[in-house]
Amino acid sequence: MKEGTGLALYDVTVRHDGPFGPVTAVDGVSLEVPRGTTVGLVGESGSGKSTLARAVVGLDSPCAGRITVGGREYRGRRAADRRRLGQQVQLVFQDPDTALDPRMTVRQSLAEAAGAFVRLERRSREQRIGGLLELVGLDAGCAGRLPRQLSGGQRQRVAVARALAVGPAVLVADEITSALDVSVRAALLTMLRDLQRRMGFAMLFISHDLAAVRHVSDVVAVMYLGRIVETAPTESLLRGPRHPYTRTLLSAVPSLHAGRRPAGEPLLAGEAPDPASPPTGCRFHPRCPVGPNHRPGRDVCANRDPHQDAAAQPHRTACHFPSRADDRPPHAGGVHQDANGGPTPRTPGEPPS
Ligand code: SF4
């Protein structure tokens, strides 16, 4: 991984105190988001996506690993470091109301976020605020309105404008479209891509909505129980997912395959395990449709932790038996199927089942 550009995470681990002891919410995650590009982070609820986002913006402190922005590490303990990190990395939440004070006008919110604006002449400040509103496609007339006088989409645009007011190097967008309806969502995503082209920030885009992730992401990273299990350029991952978890995740999204779940591709079974006591070996093995519960001879899955295959960059998979690159994807109208209805995986050295 090259340092010096955008956002980089090196073996980042984040632990929380749970009712029965420490819980490792993020476990040894490494990820790179170069400037001007977007990495989409997907996974079930509880996979650690939002904890990772909080660590990136300094709201959670990693107990191990490093996070750098533009090659510089921010430890998040010293006030000066936190202030600089705040200028470099901005977070936009799902609910814009958490970022906007209901008693403040849009103008006041933007002026507060920019901080330095208050030292500008009134006319210059108005110009800057007008420029920010224009940047996010809002009329300058919005400046005097309160959040409740705006639509949901407009409020989210103001939240984005607030985040961009300080010219961050990294934007973390955590489920920012999930409260919006479809047409508003598409317009917001197009706007984000356009802003990124103009401003060059790196973006970590977290979403359950795989169609939204596809729209904005250059690379997709799939998270399961605190770990990244697959990373690849967006189309490579969506057309040819190799990790069984990614395959089941994609198969459950009708919008990715013309409204129909492909025949034979299993849906994700059972609940995600408790992160306080993750399964041995591969964390996905109790639920894996092609793991040891379904394939005799795959004991290795329960005993040995698979790591992402760095040699296979840019498509990396943490699985002992990833699907072959030429396996047909779950949303391409059918897959190679085995006797269990799962995709046929690569089977190096294992006995035939
Ligand atoms: S390592 Fe085994 S259990 Fe884990 S995802 Fe791969 S095949 Fe399934």
C-alpha cells in the first residue's frame, strides 16, 4: 500500500466494552482509498462498517493499527491533532438532522462548520456560503431557511455542504441515502461523484444499498464480523464475486439482477455470530453454503483463519475455497451449481464430495 495519498488503514483493530467483556468490532482491517476515488463498504448490520467509519473520523480510537490521511497519521489524542483531523476528514451521517441544529438557519450552519468564515467580511462570507450552496445544487435563497423548511434531500445536501466547507481530503458517507426516496437518492449520488471529480477528495461510502454502492464506487470492500473478506474493483466484484458471503449477499439484491433472485443461489442463512466470541477458523464457516457444514473434507475452514490473498490483487478474497474467476456471477442469470445448490468453488487438493 502506498502512503501519501488519500486515506489508508493498516491492520486497524477497534474494541468496545461489551456487557460480558471486550468486543472486537473491527479486527485487523487494511484498506486504501486513494484521492479522487471511492471505496464502497458493504456488509450486514453489525459487521463493523460504522465502527470503522467512526475510527476514521476519530470518534473511536483503534487499539491497534494505523490510520493515515495524506500519508500523515493522526493519533486522535491531542487536541491539535483532533482539530487537524477534523479539517482533513469529514463524516456525513444517514440522518442529516444529526448534523443540522434545528434552530440554526442553513447560513448559520454552514458558517459554523467552516469556522474560519466568521473572520471574513459579511459580503465575503455570504459569497462563500452561496458558493457552497451552489456546489450542492441548492438555491442561494435556501440560506435563510431552517432545516424543517427543507425537504429530506435538501437537508442531506446541506449536510454534504457542511462537510465540504473545510475542503476535506476524505469524506466518509455512512448510509447517507438510506432515508431518501429513489429519485432523490440518484440525484444525490450523481452530485457526490461530480463533487469528487471537482474537489478530489477520497470517499469511503458505507451502504446497505448495493445499487448505490455500484453507482459511486471504484472499489468495493465486503465486511463480515469485523473483517474485510473480499475487495475488488466494483464491476469485477459485482460480476464475479468469489467469496461465498459476497455471493449470498449479492444474490439477495433484486435490483442487481433484474428483480429476480437467481435460481440455485442460496440466501444467507441464520444470524451473524456474536462478535464477542467469533467462530474459529473462517468466521463465516457456520453459515457458509459451501463450508464444512455442507462439504465433507473442508475442516480447514473451521480450523484455519483464511487471509486475503495479497498475490491476487486487485481482486482479493479471504477464503480457502474462493469461486473461480470464470464462475458466472449470481446476478448473471444462473451460476455453476454444486449438489448443494451453491457455486462450484476452486477445490485445491480436497477429496471430491
Ligand atoms: S473459508 Fe470455507 S467456510 Fe469460509 S467462506 Fe471460504 S469456503 Fe466458506
